[in-house]
Amino acid sequence: MLKKVSWVFLGLAMLLVIHTANSAEAVKIGVMGPVTGAWASEGQDMVNVVTILADAANASGGVNGRQIEIEVGDDGGDPRTAVLAAQRLVSSGAIAVVGTYGSAITEASQGIYDDEGVVQIATGSTAIRLSEKGMALFFRTCPRDDDQGKYLAGKVESLGAKSVALLHDNSSYAKGLADECKALFETGGIKVVFYDAITAGDRDFTTSLVAMKSLNPDMIVFTGYYPEAAMLLRQKMSMGWNVPMIGGDATNNTALIEISGKEAADGYLFVSPPGPLDLSGPAAKQFMGEYEKKYGTIPTSVWSIMAGDAFLTIVEAAKNIKGDITSKSIGDYLHSSLKKYPGFTGEISYDAKGDRIGDIYRLYKVDSNGVFRLVP
């Protein structure tokens, strides 16, 4: 009996060793996003997108015979939580991290990844200064705010506005974009009659709206995120104020319609990379079908698709590395060898700062049914 028990324990020990060895062989990739909090729809979609892609890669043999293991870090859309999430992902052994969404959240975490020598590919963080710090392992699949600012200011001018009320939320992303637009408006002869900030997370913006209305601008330009944009639209309608409103790419999320209602959002304009349904490539269309089949819907915005592109470029780098797959070797490949990779959102190459090369912005308008329509 004693011998039989010993053999049982020996067998269990061998299984544990085998399991540990298999786990050690896995290529661990982190996904950091706001799985909870005000931007939860973005974070949950990020995880869903990367999960589908990782499952498909593993079904095809993984990376050079090694399986991919996904580790999720929930930053809650909060800089303080982001620090803890980044530390946990680094401790987990992730050699690269996809995310995160908000610029302020990326800024709170990117120093940790840089100090630990871990690749980070931001997916919705467009603040200019993020890639101006000389961090060799920082990349992003989204464009920068200076590109967005030029496009947004150009569209406001082409729409005939002579005066604007410019509103942001003091976040790294929103204030950076607002400052960029303000300089371009003033240079281009568009008068900025109102420039101020609201507080992200607040629900009542009546005071700001009343102040803006008294100055009679031709258009409101809001550079913050979709929850606050939706409330501004609702409250603007309640006031009976029909002034046009245009926003930046952080308002490209179908949750905006859920918050504002279709009537309030009717006619709202925003600039953004193409949304999920407007991605024209066959790989993107096939992926949207797979996503809808698995989750019963499509992603709420393009930013989670850019998380997919970030994951795909990491895997592409890992597959082509000769020798050990490390953060440094992945970073070196992304800088020097990844050229015009066919991502879901278009061709992807990274410059010396880790920024994505190329212009992919478009103008959208919300119709009376709450559908985001590309403006020709």
C-alpha cells in the first residue's frame, strides 16, 4: 500500500513538473486596458479581440512551436491603478504588453515598462509627448494628436466655422489635442471665443454650456472622451441649443449613443481612424465576422481593433526572431524589420520613436438612427 501511494505521489509530481515546463515554454503577452471603470467597453473589447487572435495563433502552432499565454491587467482607466497593473504584468513574465487605451493611463505606466525593459504597444493613447521621451521599447498602433489636430482643425475650417468654443477635460490626451487645435485655429483665422475644461466623470455640464452659448460660437469642439461628449449632447439638446458639435477620436464609441440617445447625437461629428465596420480589408472583414459569431456583436470602437494590430505585430516579430524571443529582440525587430505589415486598420510600420507611420483619419457624422457614417 505504501509503495502504491508513493507511485501516486511520484506521478503527481511528474505531472506538476511537466505542467510547469509547459508554462515556462509559453510566450506570455500582456493586455492592459480599462476592463472596469468608465471606459470598460474599450477594455473588454481589447481583451476579447486579443483572445480571439491568440486562440487562432495557438491553434496554428503558436509562435515557433510555443503557445501564447495572455495575461490581463485591468487598469480601470485610472493612473494609480495602472501602476499596479503594469507592475503585475511585469512580474508575471510578460515579454510584451498590448495597451493601454487612455493617454494619461499609458503615461502612468510606460516608465515601469521602460525600466523593466518590456515592450509596450499603446492602442488608443495619442498624446504627443508619450513618444518624445526616448523610450526604445514604446510603440503605438494609433496616430498622434498632432496628426489628429491638423485633420480636426482642417475639417472645422472646411465646415465653414468662423468661431469655436473649445472644451477639454484636462487629461493628457484631451488637453494636448485642444492646445494643438487652438494654435491651428488661431493661425488659420478661426476665433476661439471660449477655451476651458470640464471635469471628467462629472454628469452636469450646464454651467459650461450656458457660458459657451452666451458667446454664440459657430461650433463646439470637444476633445475629451465619449461619456462626457454624450452628456454634453444630451444637455445641449435639453437647452434647445442646436449649435453643431465636433469631437476627437476618443468619442468614436457606440456607447456614446447609449448615453446620449439617438436624438441628441443626431448630426454629431467626430474625426477618427475608420471604425470597425468601415475597415475594408478582407482580413478585417473576416475577423469582424468571427468576433460577432463569438460575442454576438462587433467591437464598439476601432481602438480595440488597434489592440489586435498591436498583438499581431508582436507575434509577427516573435515568429521572425532568430534565437531567444525577448522584449529587446521584439523591439529591435519592430523598429528595423517590420515594414508595411498588413494590419486590420491598414499597413503598419513604426518609426524611430515607435510612432505609427501614415495618416488614417476620417470624418464621421452620426445619423438620426445613431449610426456612425463616413463623410465623403
